[in-house]
Amino acid sequence: MIVALLWGCSSPNKYDELSSTLANTNATKAYNIGIAFGGGGVRGFMHLGVIKALEEEGLKANLVSGSSAGSIAAILYASGMTYAEIETIVYDLEARDVLDFVLSSQGAINGKKLSDWINRHVNYDDLSSLPIPLAITATNLTNKEIFVIHSGNPGHAVQASSSIPGAVIAIDYQGDVLVDGGLLSVVPVYPLREMGANKVIAVDIYCHNQKSLTPDASAGEVVIATIRMQSCRLSEEEMNSADLVINMDYEPSSFADFDSKSEAIEAGYQITKKMMPSIKALIEL
């Protein structure tokens, strides 16, 4: 009886204030560098290593985009935080801080805990107010298209972009259903072009390092590998349209492996350092 009462009891995630309207950007500048932070779960900690390496070289993007886990890195970067400030925020971050498990027919995770965490650490009420123009992507299951978010509540935008279908409760946006942006756009390069980016650096933490399954793979492993393959194939053309792709090789041990975040950050840092000559050559063109 208790289970029956609890099932489906979580409140709906209805966020009608999110908008694809693009505010004024830096596109009037002669040269615009954009960074697209890709999705990939806890692999997203590698993005912080990218930010660290770029900051050490005095390199800064003036347009940013993010999908799924990449939306978290993108919004922290776009808020103007230094790497040291971001590191302080995530150093003690645990799965329980951002994963709110619920008993619901709509999903096992509500997603509001992640939204609240973002809003506590980003001192802006609206994406359009961030120092660096930003695009966050979600997948609209109603019209079967990518929904590019340029304004609205920062936490709500990240929650929408990170709502893994079936696992995280989807977002109700003006009657449409929004889920994880990585379904159709693992690394959101196209929004940066639309915002005026002359050069785009794509950070892929998800597609480059796909492992082959063995015959004894579990049903769950098969499903996860299938979704990953499909998303990466759908995103291949967009990702390859970037001027430079930073491909990451690090693979966490599990979906919620927050304990290895230091290793992930270091992996992202080392790979970006190795690619620094190419990055500088691109930016200095």
C-alpha cells in the first residue's frame, strides 16, 4: 500500500521560463572563440582539466556551449569563475549532493537536487546575465528537435540538459517534454556557430573512447552501449564540424564514480596540455 501511494508522488518539473531567445553576445567582435563541452556523465570532471590547462596559458573563450554533463562545466565557466574557484566547489562534491532518488513512475532521480546545487554556486538568476554568452542544449521529445537554451534559470537549464531518459524525470516545458541534450547533440557545436563563433573547440568525453562489449555483457551494459553508439553516430557530423576536437580517453568505473574525480580532472588536463600547440595555432590564426 505504501509503495502504491509513493509511486508517482514526486512533484512535476515544470519550467516554462526557459527560452531559446538569444540575448546580445560578443558576436560583434572581430574574432570569437567558442568551446563546446560535451556530455558523458561523471566523465564531465575532465572538462575541469580542460579549463585548468587553458587558464594556465591565458586562453579564454568568449562563447560557450554545453550538453548534459557538459552543461555543468559550461555554466560554471560562463559565470566567470576561475579554475581555482571551480575546483573549490567540486572538490567535496559527492553523488548524494546532486542525485535525489525518488520512487516515481517517471524516473528514479528527480533532478532538482542538481538544479539547486547549480543555483547555489552560480550567482546569476538568468543565463542571459552570465558574463560569457552561453548555450545549453536539451532534447525536445515532443517536436523531436534540439532545444537550445539561452535564457532562464541556470539550474533549471542544467537539469533539463541532464535529464537522462528513463532515469531522471523529464522536464515539462510549456507542454513539451525535455530530456538530455546528448541524445541528439553530444557536443553542441552548431549553437556556437549560430552565436557567431569563428573558431570552435569541441571537447568530446563520451564518443572517442567507446569500448567493445564481450559476449557475456549484461542486459544493462548492452542497453547503455547501444544508446551511446546511437547518440555518437547522430552527433558525429556536428562534432566533426568543429575546428578542433579534444578527444578524451579516460573512462570512469561507474555512472556515479565521484571518488575518481581527481583522476578525471588530471586526465582532462594532461590531454589538453598535449594538444596545446594545436589549440594555440587555432586561436592565433
